[in-house]
Amino acid sequence: MLITLARTLFLYTLVMITMRLMGKRQIAQLEPFELVIAIMIAELGVIPMQDRDIPLINGVIAIATLLFVQVTFSVLSLKSIWFRSVLDGRYTVVIANGMIQETEMRKARYNLDELLEQLRLNSVFDLEDVEFAILETSGDLSVLLKSQARPVTPEDLQLKTEYEGLPLVLILDGKVMKTELEKAQLSEGWLRTELEKRGVKGPPDVLIASLSTTGKLFVQPKERQRLRKA
Amino acid sequence: MKLWITMFVVMVIIVVGGLYLENSILKTTNQISHTLNTIKDAVRNDQWSQALQSLDGLTERWSKLKETWSPFIHNHDLQTFTLHLARLKAYMETAERGSALAEITNLELQLIEIQQQEILSLKNVL
């Protein structure tokens, strides 16, 4: 029993590390070959986990080999366009200049129902509004709307907008993010003063606090602090 | 690229380690096979004390080998060999020639099985 427990913990850790080393993409964003490797790695972890007769090293070697193959393919994909197109395939333009490309759709074995579904998922309900639609190698559909159907942007209205960068999270679940504070060139003392101004005792009572690029501090106290106040 | 280099080194270690293991298994199983032949000859000539002495040496060597090989070879194969060794000893202690010779054949076959399973061949790959 304990051996199975130990083997499971070991293989789980190994599979997690392998998946982490494979990269940050989510399952939905995986290319076909990456998906195959991810499934195989998970399966290879399970087999020696269940069967104690199989030496653990067999699973480890198989997982390491798949990781090596995946990393090698990724490196080759980065360096060669040809290899990338062989491995991932090429995108397909399914709507060009507002016209559905029947031949291309047939080649990609992509039917009209799938096209309409993916357009709806892109918040496009009228085919008339689409100028271009591209079926990506991951299976996602990228849509370029006709200029008349696109949402109005400040640029269209010739409005001037201010720069907006990424807000800095200064407190997360009661813990002060010192590196973020340093980035903003602010001190912990300043943060405490700001919290006191908002009636919060200190960082441990804060769920999240973030600082926007305009210098506006957003603070949400933890539920217990809010209940105490009420 | 750092990850690729690390993984490449890991793969080289696996390949070298695999070749070393394969070579070591072949060499050791051949030596065991030779010992089994000696035991077989002794059993055929009813030299039971000499046969038992050789078998004890082989059993001792096997118990050490089993520990070394268990992380790499299917445990079932190793256990089967251990079981046949124990049965051979029991037959030899009661001087049952026919059964002892049959067990030696079983051991030889099991040895060939272990050898063939670990060799990098097209048959094993497919």
C-alpha cells in the first residue's frame, strides 16, 4: 500500500515537472503534436503507478524521452519555418473578402456548422460582417470584421487617451509584494499609511491591493475585516 | 536551449546506461548459464554435494543480482527465476534427478527470456 503511495507521489511530481518544462500553454492552446505528447506522458505516469511489477525507471525513461522529443521539436520549430509547417500544419483562410472558401473548407474537413459555431463564439452572429476568417493550426478561428462592423475605437473618434500600463499588485491575500513595491519605488510605510487612511489596520487584513499606472490605489479588505466594521 | 542541452545530456546518460546494462545482463546471464551447465553435469553424474555447493553459490549471487536488476527488469521475471532456484534446491536435496534436470531447463529458459527481453532488437521494439 505504502509503496503504491510512494510511487504515485513520485510519478505525479515527475509528470508535473515534465508538463511544467513543456511550457505554459493550456490544453486548448496545444498544437496537435503537443497534445499527443501531453496525453502520452500522463498515460506513461499511470501505468507504472498501478503495476508494481513494472520498474519505475521504465516510466521515467519513457517520460524523459518524450520530454526530449517535445523540447527538440519546439527548438526546431523555432528555428525552421518549414519544420514548423510540417509539425503544426498551416492556417486555412475559410472566409476571404467576405466569401466562404469552399475548397479550403473541404481541404480542412471543416463544415459550415463548425464555422458558424466558432463565429458565434467570437461574438459574430452575421456572416455579412466578416471580412476574413482564419482557421488557426490550434483549431481556433480568428475573425477580422468588415471595417463598418468593427467596434468604434478612440482612434476612430480621434480621441486622445492616456497611457495605461499594468497595475501593480501590492498586497495579495494579506502578504505585501515587496518586489512590486520596489518597482513602484514606494515603501511599506507609505502603504501602511494609505491603508490606515482607508480604515484598514494593516496588510494582513487586505485581500488585494493594487496600484494603477495613474497612481490610484485599489484596496479590498478581507471579509472578516468588512464584517468587523459592519 | 538550456533545457534542450540538459535533456540531451539526460538522453545520452540513458543511452549509455542502457547499453551498459544490456552488456552487463548479457555477460552475467552467460556466466549463470555456464554455472547451470556445471550443475546439470553434476546432477547427471549423481554428484549431489558438488551440485548443491554450486547451486548455493549461484543462489547467493542471484540474490545480489536480483537487488541490482530489480529497478530495471520486470519483477515477475526475477521472481520466477528465484522460484525455480528454490525448487531446484528442494529436488536436489531429495536427489530427484529427473525433476532437478527439468528445473535446470526451466532456469535456462528463464535466463534466455531475461536476456532476450533486454536486448535492443527489432523484435523487442515491435
